[in-house]
Amino acid sequence: MMAKKESFDLIVVGSGPGGYVAAVRAAQLGLKVVCIEKESRVGGVCLNIGCIPSKALLDSSEYFLLAKDHFATHGIKTGRLNLDLPVLMARKEQVVRELTENVVNLLKRNKVKLIHGIARLKGEGRVAVLKNSGAGKTKHQTLEGKAVLLATGSSPVPLTGFEFDGKYIVSSTEALSFQSVPRHLVIVGGGYIGLELGSVWLRLGAKVTVLEMLPKIATTLDGQVSRALKRVLKKQGMEIRLQTKVSAIRTSARRVQVILSTDGKEEKLNCDRVLVAVGRKPLTHGLDLEAVGVETDPKTGHVRVNESYQTSIGNIYAIGDLIPGPMLAHKASAEGTAAAECIAGLPGEVNYDAIPSVVYTWPEVATVGLTEEEVKERAIPYCTGSYPFSGAGRARCMGETEGFVKLIAHAKTDRVLGVHIIGSRAADMIAEAVLAIEFGASSEDIARTVHGHPTFAEALQEAARTVNNCSIYV
């Protein structure tokens, strides 16, 4: 019996923040669109096992820490605290469920057809879908489209020689759903994911040790900000070991032993869980890219695309974690919009100089544009301005005086090149800096813009004002 065929203008593979945004934008532009998702819930990694559940846990753990250590300074006495971890996890799941349902409704409102199944490329404009029809039976369907957009995201990279077992050696997925607070959690990798999940379990009572093989944590951050983040996390009780390599992980009943070396000195570390957070890789397994001629980078596995997100096969496109660049949900969404517009025959592009990054530790870290190290490397004449949150009235009122705002501007044109914030509300404050870079604003533009008082955002204005201390005629 021949498989049923159905034709579309665009076939989107993956319903994460890149895929569903692309599907909706394409539908808004008048295209007939279908979105294929292999999991039972839409939303991809971000909504289900990434951005959203991790932020839900970060917020819950922050409330617990505030009640435990900070409410008393406001005259609020809580008495003896108890942690109900199942309730905390149930709340996280409710947040995820509500948001994934919102995505389903969004697709329906825009008349995007949703198919749950495993997609495989069968050539230009043809995608085979394997669906579970119940009772262990499967059903094959072939879709035809004028264009195909790949948005399948990424997966955690295991530590070489030490595969994930889901119990003792875990990825971020399992670390979002521990059934009890680990006594001692060792995290291999000092990037955003490791620091955020480490913060969750540290606040809830775990001993947390971060092992990073490089000289600093969160390596893409501005050096000054990275050092400040390390200092404040250590102050909170997180143990951070830099330039440390893991040579072995031994598991036994209720115990994990990590063999590590720092400066050539070997050491054994006992713990009950090891979270491996050394990065993520493009999720292309099962798509049959090679069979249809889609080129990938042999070193990184990224799909190669041009400025319109076309792959080596003209009517197959790719976005998000599949292609080079930071693996961020909002980057994928921006690319999804741009790719949909290109497919519809409109100009679509993403300004990669204006993509923010956020580390949701506490204090938060948010950054956009060039770091001071990058400016120096490119030999760009520059000036910096900074301002501590301890000088902001609103920060004083809230007792959130940790951190600062750092602004980097071109020494001759005063154009904003980068903004780096560590402090409370940084994730929300960065939007103003992104807009400034997008519109080519100068530090003087920010300095002369009236900011509400008292607000955290005044710290950005003050940082911009201090840039004027550097001559613009250098």
C-alpha cells in the first residue's frame, strides 16, 4: 500500500522556539504550513527540558533562599522552613504544561497543521513521517513541500568515555527532575547551564562543586564580569575549581567518585551525582542529511547555510542550534522569523551583533555586543564606563547592591559596542542595551535619555555618563 502524500508550501521539522515561530510567521505570510514534532509535547528543548523548567526552578529556589536568609532583614519572621520538593517540581511541570499548550493554540490559530512523528528527509521537498498510531503500531506518511525548514535543536554532549546513565552521571535533563536534593553535586563544566542548575541545588541545600578545565567560568563573558560572577558564587558557597580536568568517574551503589587533576595534582572527589554540562551539539540524527546532500561541518556537526538560511540543497533551510552561533532560544526565534520571510520571498535577516545572552544565576548576568577582550583583539579604539548597583537607590531599597553595569563605546564615534551587566534585574535591563546597539546609539544617547527614578535602569544611564570621561578624540 502506497504512503499517503500531502503537499505544503513549507514543512517545518521541529516545534521549538525556532520551529514554531517560523511556522507561525510563514502562515502569517500566507503560506500553507505543517510542523512536525517527534515528542508528545511541542516546544522543543527550551519549553520542556531547558529554558522554561530551569527558570521555574531558579525562581522557586530563590524564594526558598530569600525566606531562609533574607526575609528577616525586612522584619519578616518565617520560623522553621521546610522544603516540599514534589510541590516545587509539580509547579515547574505546570508552568511547562501551560506554555506548551499555548504553543499548540498559537499554531491552531494560525492554521498550522501539527503532526507528531519522526521526520526523515527523502529528497528535495519530500519528508517521510513515521507516526505512532497506538497499540505499538506505526504509520508512514509522506509530505511534499516547496520548502523544508529544519529546526531540530541540540542535545547534551557527553563527557568522552563517561556516558550519561541518567542516575549518577546525568545531563541537564535529569538535573531538572531530581527526586531529592543531592548531598553533594559535582558539575563538570562552568558554563551557563552548569552554573544555573548548580545555583538551584545549592540554594536548596546541596553542596555544589564546579569543575572547569579553562581559566574562567562562563568563558564567553567579559572578563571583568566573569571574575565578579565567580566571586559572588563562591561567596554564596559554590565551590569552583578552574583549570581542572576529569580523568575518571567511578560509580557504585549510592556513590560516585570523580578523579580529577589540577595543575598536575590528582585528587579524588566523592559525591552522589555528577552533572555533565560541557556543551551541546546539533541534533541531526535520523534526518538523513547526508543521503539527500545537505552539507555539515565535519568538526562541529553544524549544518552549513547561506545568509538566507539555505543549505546546500536549495529548498532545504536550517536555523537555531543546527547552525553556527550561540545556542540560544531567542536566536533561534529570530532566525525562524527571518528564514520564513526569506522563504516567502521577502528580505529577512538577523543582526548577530545585537543578540543578548543571559545567565540566570543570582545576581543575574546579561550581556550584548562585544566584550572588552574582543574589542582589544580587533584593535578598536574604545572607552568604558561603569557604575555599581550600590549607587542606585532602588537597588539599595531592595538590598540588591551586588554587581555593576559596564558599557563599552567606540572612542571616536561614541557608538555603543557592548553592554555587560551583573546584578539584580540584569535580564530585563539588557533589552535597552540591545535596542541601543540595534539602532546605533551612542553612550551619550543613553546618558541623555531620562530614566525613571528610582530604578535599576538608572545604573545603565550612570555608566553611560562615565564614558564621557574618556576623550572621544583618541
